[in-house]
Amino acid sequence: MSAENLSLSNTLPNTTPGKAQPPKARAAEVLAEKKPDGVAANKPNAAKDSKLESAIPANAQEAKLQMNKGLLQAMFGKPETRDSNAMRIFYQEVVTQLEDVLRQELGDDNFSLQKLADKTSGIEGQEDYWSPENTADRIVTGATGYFETFKKQHPNLSHEEQVEKFLSIISPAIDKGMGEAVNILEGFDVFDGDIKDNALKTQELVHDKLDAFRDRMLGLNKEQDEKPLFDDNNPAS
């Protein structure tokens, strides 16, 4: 995997061509999605929502602002949950993009990557559940778990073509999801320190695991010649 693929900042320009949202706007959407029922979502550049916004009394707008601040504090204000909440956003954005492309490709609305990924990397709530290694494992396990289904739907392709085509579908979706996650975390002004380090490490591990999947499917990762039981230069006593 080339070095440029290991920088999240390099994936951002390719995430939503021509439709990139400012980080603040995307973060506002995430906060809006978490609001209780009956509270309207805050959609940027929507005339209808602008009219509604202007009709809200000043005290109601202040209450909404305080609600957003409260949600932000709840998500990132506690050191013990700050990193895991960030990784949860990171994972969810990737899975959302993957599910979209795989539903279109497989023509099946009745599946979820989460169901498959839940079988790996422990149980949520465990201390290392949202570690870069386990998060990357869930992403790749969930995505590549549908390769056999993909193969059955493309019997006219050679095995190598099936592998390469499948990866050409899931890899851009993963990168797009990562870029969306960075937009959100930057909008929250929390994409720094451990959160940034964990995101970068997760991306690196995802690309490594996808490379390993490709090599395994194509038979390119055969073990090197086994070492002899006894080294002539260092015979056993």
C-alpha cells in the first residue's frame, strides 16, 4: 500500500467529489440526528429549514444551542469515553458507506455488516473493543465476508478478476467513510491527540488487512521456505 494511502488527510478530497460538506456542517448534522424526537434536524443551506429557524424564538434557539453543547460534552467531555466515542463515529461512517455500495452491488437490502462483524473482536464494553486493531478487524471482516456472495454473482469473471473487482468496490467506500468521519471529528474540534492517532492507525491497519486479504485470495502470501530443524552453523548440542 502506497504511503499516500496512509494519511487520512489525503483521502478527504476524494470522499465526496463536488459535494464536500464543511466539517462544521457535517458535525451539526450528527448532533441533530441525536436530538430527541420532535426536535427538527439542522440541515445546512435548506431554505425551508432557514424559515423555520427564523421563526424559532430566541429563547428556543438558545435552548437548542445548549442542547448541542450538552451532547458534545457528553460525547467528548469525559476522558474515559472520549476516544471510544470518536472511534464509534469512525467505524459507523465506514460501515454506512460499505453497506450502501454492497447493497447496490449485491442487490440485497436484508443484510448488515454489523451482524457479521459482531462475531469478531470481542464484545462492546470491553476495554480494547474500540482499539485500532479491533476496529480495523471489524471493518475488514465485515466487508470481505461478502466476497463469496459476490463471486457467485459474477461467475463469468476469473478468480483474479473477482478479487480485484470486489476490492475496487469496497476500498473506495472505506476511504470515503474514513474521510466523512474525519470531517465530523474536525467539526467537533476533537480530531487531535489520541483520537487522531487512533484514526490514522486504524486506517493503516485496514489497508494492511485488505492487502493481506488480496494476497491470500490470490495465493501470494505463501510462507517463505521453512527453516531447517537444525542450523548447520549452529548445531544443537
